[in-house]
Amino acid sequence: MRLLMLAPMLALLGATAPAKPQRIVSLNLCADQYIMALADRGQIAALSRNARDPGMSADAVKARAYPVTRGAAEDVLALRPDLIVAAPGRVQATMAQLRGRRIAMLDVASADRYADIVSQIRDVARAIGHPARGEALIARMNAGMATIPNDAGRGKIAAYYQRRGYLTGTGTLVDELLRRVGLRNLATRLGKPPLARVGLEELVRARPDYLVVESETDRIADQGTEMLHHPLLAKIPRVRLPQAWTVCGGPAYVRAARSIAAQIS
């Protein structure tokens, strides 16, 4: 019953799960990153269907070595899991159908801070039977963060501007990333919520020192990305990041922070 020690994060659906699960199924893109980093290869029965998408997954290439699942209850049961890792509320229908069976479940909520990532690494590492690996990963990440200058931005203003004109605001993982390298988030200065649509004119009037954009938007694919190539934005220096590094918390946080600091130095 060691998995019960993780309550309330971990809920047993039925009887006792093994101390070291042998068939782990991840139904969540963010959980995929932790599972691949911490579990034995033979423990992973399947990852989420987005795990191999290079636009979403920070370890898409590595994920090609593992099966993926659509996440439907019948597909999950066919994999004979003893631990399912999911996000709260995302797979309610599937979880409802699995209740009462001899399967354990670990919820991995959205990480909005580096401290959340560290906590989740420990939770996942304990749940899969590899707590020492979790501590080793945290130590490597902390060491990596220690090499990144926290004053690279010198207090300048950065706007994380997404396709269709969405600005990422306060209380998000991106917001913390900007502050960690010494930048100030334009959304905070404008009093915007975590996600707000901001027109080109309003953005330009605010005079940000940098635009932080998803690197995939360098290519115009639709009207949403075309907006980011408007002449009004042409003179604002850009910091480019793969979306896969910021869509989830996880080891990629260090890569994102290092890249931002390098690009603004």
C-alpha cells in the first residue's frame, strides 16, 4: 500500500497497487515528460497520444520508442495498467469507467511555478518506485538553473505574444520564466489575467523591449500566425522558444530559461 502515502495526489481505484508499478500508462502530455525521465523503459506501457508531437512534447523523439494510447477506457484496460498517470479533470469519463478496478491513479496538475515542477518530480518518482532518480533529476535541474544569470533581462519588458494576439500573463509558468531571467512581463504591467487577447495597437503602444514568441510562428501557417508578422511588430526584438518547452512543467523548464537568457544577453 506504499502508493497510498501519496494521498491526496494518489487515489487507489480498487485494491492494492505494487510498490514499483510494472505497467504505467500516462494519459497526460505533461506527465509523459516525467515518466520518460524517471521510469524504467520496461515499466512504460503507453504514453499519451500527444507524446510524439514535436510541436507539443519536449521529448517527442524519445517518445517514438514507446506505445501511445488514445485514452479511451477500453484502450487503457487492454494495456493492463497497474498505474495510470493523468491530469485532474481531463479524463473524467475514462476514470469513471475504471473505478473499482485494481488500478492506481496519480494526478499531475498544471505546474505554474518551478517549485511545482520539483514537487511533481518527487510525487511521480515515489509513485513509480524510483525516488532516488527524482532527487537526482531535481539536483541536475537546480544545478542548471544556478548557471543561468537572473539579471540577464536587466528589468526590461517582455511580452509573450501568441498566435491570434494572445498575451500570457501573471501566475503562469511563462511569467515565472521571464522573471527568473530578470525580465518584467508586459501582461503584469497592463494588469492582464493569465491569458488575454491584446490587439496590435495596444501592444505596440505599451512599447515592450522584447517579444517572446513560439519558434514555430516564424513560418506563416494561418491568419493566427500571420498576425505576428505584421509590420507594426517588425522592429521589436524577438526571443524564440519551442512551444513544447513551455506548454508543460518539467525538465524542459531549464532549457527554456537558458535559451531566454542567452538570446537577450
